[in-house]
Amino acid sequence: MSIGSEDIKTGSKILIIYYSKTGNTKKIAEAIAAGAKKVENVVVEVKNTTEIDAKEALSADGFAFGSPSYFTLMSGQLLSLFTELFPIMGKLSGRPMVAFATGVGSQTCTVENIECILKAHNPNVIQPGLAAASPVKKADIAQGIELGEKLAKAVVEAKK
Ligand SMILES: Cc1cc2nc3c(=O)[nH]c(=O)nc-3n(C[C@H](O)[C@H](O)[C@H](O)COP(=O)(O)O)c2cc1C
């Protein structure tokens, strides 16, 4: 069972951060959250890119970053967030991170694209991330749950 935010001092916090216009990427974000919540002593929050700032990011022990594939790349919204977080990216080094994307063919490129940014600042990027073809299917949700659990276990391990 996951813990409440009042217990965060003794547990770990994971932020699942995404941009989604038509809901596919959001479904994967929610699946990753569901998987992460299976792990003890973890509080999980799912947030849109606009709901995150540096202070909020610094409060988390692990992250998943997701976007639709736009022109094979990540969305401008996620790239803008990375630009905003750039000054504190070094401080997040060592905290487990994972990338996810949805698309109609270029989703793997987008995952790699996000991973490039993460890996420039952090050796603790869990790979492979999750690349799901739109529309998102049950099997993708299952993969998201699996990845979320893996992320949460890595976060707990990293805090030991
Ligand atoms: C402006 C725009 C550009 C896109 N470019 C690509 C692309 O280059 N490759 C791809 O696989 N899908 C592309 N897509 C499709 C989206 O990535 C796909 O529909 C995605 O799942 C949408 O995510 P969402 O439902 O979370 O908004 C594009 C969609 C839009 C609106």
C-alpha cells in the first residue's frame, strides 16, 4: 500500500510528469502511477507539465517523464519544463528516472529523445522506457504498471 503525503518524511515520493492533449500519454502516466503505488512506503503524484516547478521537482525521489511524439520529438511543453528545470537537474542526479511516450510510429524516437536529456544529468535512468503506439491498448497499460513498480523499487533502493 502507498503512504499518504503526511508520511513523506519517512517514505519516498515519485512524480509522474506528463503532457497529453488527447489522453493517450495520460493513460500511460496513470498506469505507471498504479504500478508505483504497489510498492510500500511510496507516495505517488501524477502531474501535468504545467503543474511542476523546481521546488516541487526537488521534493521528489524519483521521476517518470512522458510526452506524445510530436514531429518525432517530445512536445514543446515537456521541453519547456526541462528548460525550466535545467538549473536544478544536477541536484536530481542519482534519483531514478524513466521516460515514456506515445505516438503513431515515432514513439521510440521520443523516448530516446527524453532519455538523452535525462542521461546528460543523471546516471540513474531506467531503460528501456516505455514507447506505446496510439491508441493505447491494454498491453501498454500492463507494461506501464510493470514499469511503475520497477521505478518505485529502484527509488526505495536508491534511498537506502
Ligand atoms: C502536431 C502533432 C505532431 C505529431 N507528430 C507525430 C510524429 O512525428 N510521430 C508520431 O509517431 N506521432 C505523431 N503524432 C501523433 C501523436 O504522437 C499521438 O497521437 C499521441 O499518442 C498523442 O498523445 P496524447 O493522446 O497523449 O495527446 C503527432 C500528433 C500531433 C498533434
